Amino acid sequence: MFEPKFAERSKLLKPSSIRQMMAIAKELLAQGKTVYELNIGQPDIPCIPEFVDGIMRKAESRQINYTPYNGETYLRETYARYLNSYFDRRGVDHLVIDTENILVCAGASHCLSNIFLTICNPGDEVLTIEPFFSPYQGFLAIAGGVLKAIPTEAENDFALPSNEVIESYITEKTKAILINTPNNPSGRIMSYEELERLARLCVEHDIYLISDEVYREMIIGDEEAVSVLQIDLHDDELNEKLINRMIVVDSASKTFSLCGVRIGFVISLQPIVNTIALVNAHTVACISDIMQYGVASCYDAVMWRPEYIEEFRGIYRERLEATMEAIHRYLPKCIVSRPKGAFYVMIKFPELEDVNEFCHYTLEHFNMGGETVALTPAKNFYLDPKLGKNEVRIALVVSPEKMKRSIQIVSQSLKSYKRYKANIDSHMRQLL
Ligand SMILES: Cc1ncc(COP(=O)(O)O)c(C=O)c1O
């Protein structure tokens, strides 16, 4: 039989179990079943209307062309203005960003792949904080890099460990510390003090600080996110060293419910941005013309109409309220910490040993009145196989009523699953 030959690099990439769960849910939906897809990290609310206006205007021009490899100037200018106004609206000091500091890529995912291809040699390490957005591992593997993770605990509100602990993970191969705030999956927002600590460590150890801030606008608690662009080390020399090592990533996907549009941004010093842009030039050539046009209309709109952000925050807050109430009521033994940002909730099931089987059981073998729920097993968000085994992540992607209904289904499924496991155990005992 013909065996295709592949490069070693391709063997490092594994299909994600999140996608496998999604495929099963889609199959059940195609069969006409009702599945609440809480496994998907995709906002369900309609995109901002200005996107449609922008796209229509561009389409009507009938000029859809190649674009500059670092992104269209009008989008880079508009995004830089948006970012400065984002901080000004909150009245916080920040690094002023200009057009030359912005690079456009095909979503934050592509930004991160490009960054790793630019800064990592094979075998280089990037440190991140557990739990983390699982695709980081694959993005880095393509560049030949290795992800290392510093654990944090739900019981301790996922707080950043001490400098001593962090430094014990830094080796001569470490190229960067990669953080994500607000965090997917924990919903945690890093404090100014934590970011300042990380910034000082990166300067001291001469490594990059990469900050994934795609959820900057998705605040579902009462505390705003802090950006690394706000950090002031109160020393000109240290601040300059930090600026030379800082790379921020953002995206239109979550802010405007535009996951399928694939537009993201790298924000950094001009020489860093220009070098990462060369990866765009030599891989995808350039980013979609019409999509950049549509997204520029969105950033332009929120500068004049910030209520849009407040409106979508309100929708997610209502869903969170209903979900937290339902968890406390229907899953009283579960441990849950209230997320402050992004739109996910992590639920720990102390009674379960391996939640993966429970997630499959719920989706494939359990229903309540013909309805079931797709969950994401949280082990995907940890490198350490011992961690996350009894945790799931749910996304706040359906109405408050449906979120409550989903938690009721999970609670009934848990009872049914425990009976099923007990039956298997007693059957096994009879056989022995
Ligand atoms: C933390 C985090 N970073 C990056 C991404 C990728 O975003 P994009 O759609 O812009 O590629 C996601 C998507 O879920 C995410 O959760």
C-alpha cells in the first residue's frame, strides 16, 4: 500500500480533541437532535452591522486586490487610533501606538504562528501559564519550538506563581513568556502587579513578553482588563528594554463576533513588526482585501459608538448570571470560579476521575427530552496530564434560559453516568 512521506514537522501536529467533539455534535445536529454546543469558543451574537456596510461598499467598488504584506494602511491607522482610544476611554496611562507598530495577519492564530516563526529556532522554548489556549502548542511546534507551562490552580483563583517558581522554568533556551489575559479558559484577568512582575522578569532574562489580548473587550465582571501596554517600570532604561521585548496580539474575532473573517493584529516595535511581516509576505503573500476593509469599519464604529461593547458585555453577563446560579443549584458539589473576562466557565467535578468519558457519555448516550449538551474536557488546556482531568470548560454561547437548561441536562447526565459506572463495576466484580 502507498505510504505518503511527510516531514517530521507534520508528525508533531495532532488533531484537536475539541474539534473531534465538535464533529460529533454536528453529526447529531444533522440527525435532527438538539445539542447545546457549549464546547465552541465562538460568539453567537450577530456581528456589528458596520462590518456588513464596509464589506458592501468594498464589493460594490469591484476592486478586490492584493494588499500590502503588512496590512492595508487604512486598517493599521484605524486600529492604532482604536487602541489609543481604548485606553483613553478608561483614563489609563499607556504606550502610544502608531500605524508603524501594527501588522495585520489572518487572525490571532496566524499572528502567533508568525511570531513563533520569527523569534524561535528549533528547540527553543516558550513559557506559558496553565491553563492555556491549547492551540498554542501546535502554533509553536510548526516553528520547531517547545511549549513549557507553569501550573496555576483553580482553588487559588489561578494566581500567578512566585518569581522563584517562574524562574525555575526559565532556561537558556527560553525565548519568550506567552500570557493570555483575559484568559481562555479560566476567564481570569491578570493584575497590574502580576504583569509588572512578568515584565521585569522578561527584561532581566532578556526574553520576549508576548501578550494575547484577544478578549480585551470581553469583560463579564466589574473589573477591566490590564494590558501589558500599560506597564510602567518607572525607569527609562528598563522601560526601553521592555518595549524592545514586548509583542501584543489582538483580533477582530471576539470583539465583533467575526471569527470567520480572520483578521488579527500584532502590536510591537517597528523593527519587530517589519520582520514578522516578512513571514506574511513569504507564506500567505497578503491578507484579504475586502475583510480588512470590513474590519476597519468596525474599529471606526466603536470609537464613536462604544455602547456596542457595553451591549455585548450585557448579553454575556446575563448568561453568566444564569449559569452561575444554575451551577450552584444543580451541581452543588462542583467547584467553579467566577470568570471576569472572556466568555467561558471552568467547572471542576471532584467526583469524577476522568471527565473525558463523561463528556462523551453526555453527548452521545444521554438526552433529556431529546436535548443534550456538548462540553469541552479541560485536560486540553493543560500540558501536565495529571491536571484538568476532572474539569470541563463551557462557553456562554446560548441564551440565559438555554444555559440554565444545559446545566440541568449536565446534572441529570451526571446522575445517569454514575449509575452506568456503578453497573459496569458490579458487572466486572461478578465476572472476576
Ligand atoms: C486565547 C485565544 N487566543 C487566540 C485565539 C485565536 O483567535 P483568532 O480567531 O483571531 O485566530 C483564540 C480563539 O479562540 C483564543 O481563545
